[in-house]
Amino acid sequence: DIVMTQSPDSLAVSLGERATFNCKSSQSVLSSSNNRNYLAWYQHKVGQPPKLLFSWASTRGSGVPDRFSASGSGTDFTLTISSLQAEDVAVYYCQQHYGSPITFGGGTKVEI
Amino acid sequence: EVQLVESGGDLVQPGGSLRLSCTASGFSFSAYWMGWVRQAPGRGLEWVANINQHGSETHYIESGKGRFTISRDNAKNSLYLQMNSLRVEDTAVYYCAAGEGFIVGVHWGQGTLVTVSS
């Protein structure tokens, strides 16, 4: 199984400041056949279902503000919020979509 | 508007069974992989099972193999999860999700609570 490890577990950021958090996979999720990274990011707010932010490591999901960016390749990935807004308080999860079993990271909780 | 509405969550005793249902609207259900993701109290997201567009390919979390069965009815825009031999550790909110391949959740339901307790 591909183990996804996120860091830090939680992060307190001031409004308007940058938030950066990481996701590491136990094996590469980069496909040699298509040179794409099989890594997704989700935002999960309290009382709501998760929302897809990015797939393929950096392909923005529908309606995702451009203050969110994602990067990385192979085993190391980063999600950045360039200027934190109050509505960004949530837990952020990475998920590998390379193969079964599908696995999520443990999440990073972002607070103000 | 895209909607996924789960139902079937309940309180059940250990060893019991439940069938979760999810009804979709507002998108082309038959074009998507479908799946279930759960969140136990105080825990993170955990993928449970998924099924391809035609129902010919299914995948399960290891702890669900032999106990859970995922199925779909494209004519009814519906997804199901039959859960047998339920354990206390299956207690969670179960989300229905529409995905693309193994990208589990492009669209999500609001979730249904399954509680396994004596």
C-alpha cells in the first residue's frame, strides 16, 4: 500500500499570511507512461463534505480560488495558500490516485 | 445542480448488516466511477470502496473485503454499499463520492452516519 504522510498535523496562520503544508508518499506516484503525478488535494470544512482542490498534483479543481496552488513530483508534494482567508479554515488531505488501495494522508488542520 | 444524497445510516449491533444507498442527480452518473469514503469520529478520511462506470471493476479497503459489497444501478442513478458483519470500528460518517478513475471525489454527498454499538 502507498502510505501518505502529511506535515504538519496542524498549522496556525494569521489572516493574509501564507500557509504551506506537505504530503509525502511512501513510493513515487509519478507514472513513467504519461509523466503525470497521481496526487489529489481536498479541503474538508467542519459540517461539510470534502471538496476537491487539485488532481494530477497541480490541476486546479472547479471553482478553486487562485490563492491556492499545488506543486511537487514523485514522492513530495506541497499545497500553498498564498493569503489565508477566514473561509480557508479546514483540514486539508492529500490522496494518491495511483492505484488501489486508494490512500489518504492524515490531514493538516489549518487554523487562524 | 449536482446532488448526491446518501441514506441508510443507522445504529446497528456488532455483527449486524446495513445497506447504504446514494442517489445522484445533476450530472451524468453513468460516466463516473463511484465510491464510498468514511470518516470515523475524530479521525481523517478513509477510502472504503469504489466501482467503475459499468460495475465490472470494484476495489475495497482490506478490512472491507469479504464483508462489504459495492454496486450501482445506472438506470436509477444509484450507488449502494452492502455492509455485513459490522464491527465497532466501522462506525463513521460514510460519504458517497463521484470520481474520475481513482480520483475519489469530484462530487460528494453530505454523508450518512453509521454507528456500530451494542
